[in-house]
Amino acid sequence: MKPPCRLRDTIAWRFGAIITAAIVVTGVLTGLFYMFGGRWTQPPMDLRSLLAGVTAVVDIIEAAPPEIRPRLVATPVAHGNEYYRMEWYGADSGAARWFDAARQTQHLPKRVEIFQGLNTELHRPYVMIGPEKPLRAGSGFPFGPQKPDAYYLIVKLRDGSWLVFLGGGHKWGLSSGERIAILLAVFLVVAGSISAVATRQISRPIRKFAVAVHAAGVNPNAPPIPESGPHELREVIAAFNGMQAKISAFVAYRTAMLAAISHDLRTPLTRIRLRGEYIADPVQRERLIADALEMQEMVDGALAFFRGDSEEEPVRSFDLSGLLQSIVDGFADQGVEVAYSGPDHVVYTGRALAIKRAVTNLVENAVKYASAPAITLEREATAVTITVRDRGQGIPEAALESVFEPFFRLDKSRHKARGGVGLGLTAARSILRGHGGDLVLRNLAEGGLEACATLPGR
């Protein structure tokens, strides 16, 4: 049995849904505009609108006997949202003379050819009067008091009587251009609002993906990225998680292999030292033992580095200033004075033991190769900066980056006799970058070296 066909949540489908929603909402609002807008949705009252739909009424009134015509005209005529009153005047009302005189003096049309649609249906003489075609003073208007803002359609029936349609003028009707402008504005507002909200929803998982990719770039042990968003984005996230898992597995395998090699080298090095004790020549014996001790120190340093790199210390909140002061106290117990300046209490979230190991490596370098080590802690809005300064000869500018390479040592300025295998700075930078920060070195103008460790504010 084939599984039911289900629509994929793709980017194309989401954009199609946005466009469809904008069209539907615009159509609904347009319908509501015409349904509840009343007179505002109608064109302004004018003579042409008064002509519309009167032909059938004229035929009904003319076909009715004269005695019932007054009752028929008492009912208002509805046209759109407007109601027109009707009045009927008999043939002996004296309107014929006024009609002919007004048509001649006002140059009113004798026929209806200039009004489209009525020529083939009305076939009756008529006069239209309104604000656009006002009568001159003293014209003797026979159909009651003339209102200046009213529209009149006066039709002469075949029996000589007169039928008058009267509509009140108004100015609140909207022209075609105004109605089109309103509908266009409604469409733009609706489409823009829906598009803004929908595109924000679409782009949100993309932004999260970008942040997670950046975090994975600085921290190889970052957790997998949750698969969310459109189908295409979920596929990209799944591929990235798979790639990250393979890279992490490769790095873990490499670290375990190197740690095993370093551990296995300790046994033969111990045998070499023991056998060196039986060498008769004291000079050769001392040289062999010194070389074996140096190799042992390198192996121990590498083993500690690889084990530290593979440890998964949990992330927790701790007092960073208290941690730095504990480092100062530890060196004080060894008789080394390390100055500290900074706030007394700074809460930070990270791997406390790893950060302590990184800062300790920096202070140990300052103690071994310079003097007057000092730690400074600064808290900013987006970052935390730990600075370790010393007073010494510094490092050549060309080697400020090279010293971060594993097993790199400056034999001229930092002699091997002072200890170290060239992994302290490497481990410190690795720890800080694992937290999303970095470690940079620079020489001070007054002499000495400054190690600036930055951590992202959390």
C-alpha cells in the first residue's frame, strides 16, 4: 500500500501560500469595503447617475392610468445606495411653455443622443438640471422650489404629462480613480504586512542555522543543529550535522591515537633512562639522561594536551573573578607574586577548569620568561577580556602567531632550560576558541608581552 501523498513544506510552497493569502485577504477586504462602505463606494452623484435605471420606471408610470400615478410616484426609486423621489405633473400644469423656453434659452438638448444607453430606450423629450447645468434666475421653474444642490431629470410623457426624478446631491462619493487608489493601497498594505510576517517566519530558521554554523566553527564539540524550517533547509541542516559528526569522530580518533602513542612512548623512555645509568662515561651518561628527560617531558606534555582536548567538561555558571583570584593565590603559595585587577564578582557560563588551565598557562609563561606578571579582568556588554601582562623582552613580531603552533619554542629568548615543550599557548588558544573566544599576543611599548584572552559575553 502506497503511503498517502503529503505536501512538502518547501520554500516554494511557503511563498505560494504567502501570495495566495495576500490575494484572499485583499479580496475579502475589498468585498467588505463595498458591502459596508455605503455611499463612499459609489461614484459621486451627477446627472449621468440620475439617468441610470429610469427607463423602466418611466414606462410603468406612463402605462398606468392618470388617477393612480400620484400613488405610484409616492414610492422612492432605489438606485444603488441612493433613493430618488418622483413627482408627476399633468399636461395642464403649464410646464410645456417653460420646457420649450428653457430648452431654447439654456440650449438644453432636444434629444437624448448625447447620453449613451437612453437614446434607444427612453425615446422621450427630457431636460436635465443640476449643479452642472443650473437655470438662470427668473426662469419660472414650474416643478416646485428649485434646490441648488439637487439633480432633476424631467421627462415629458407621450400624453403630455411630466415625470420628474429628484435626487439630492452629495459630495462624499468616490471617483473611479479614488476607489482604485484605495483598493491598491489596501492590497499593498495587506500584501506587505503578510509578506513581512511570513518572510520573517521563513528567515528565522535560516538565521538560527547561520548562528549554529558559526558556533560549530569555533567549537567542534557544539551540539547538533535542530532540524527545522522548510524542507530544503532541513536537508541542509541534516547534511551539515552529518558532516560535523564525521569530523568530530575523525578528530576524536586522531586524538585517541596520538594520546595512545604518547602513552606508549613513556615505557621505552623509562628503559632508556635506566640503561643510561650503566654507561661508564659520565659525560655521555648525563647527555643521554638529559635527552631522555626532555623526551619524557615532551611526551607528558603531549599526553596532557591530547587528554585535555578530548575531555568533555560540563558547562556551568561560575564566578570568573573568583577563579582568577584562585590562580593568583596558587602562585602566591609557590612564592610568586601575581597582581590582579578587576571586578570582585563576575558570573560567567562555560567550562571553568578549562578556562583556569588556559589562564594558568599564560601566567606560567610570564613567570618563566619574564617578571611582574599581572592579570586584568574587564567585563563589557558583549565580551569578557582577560589580560595577562609581564615585563620582559617580549617576542619577535614575526613569531607572534608561530608561538601558537604545537611544540614551537623560541630557543633564543626563552631557553629550553626554563622548561616547557611548546604546548602551553597552543592549549590556551584551543580552550578559548572552544568557548567562542580567541587569544592574541602583542608586545608592549614599554617592554614586555600582553596576552589578551577574549570570551563572548554570556
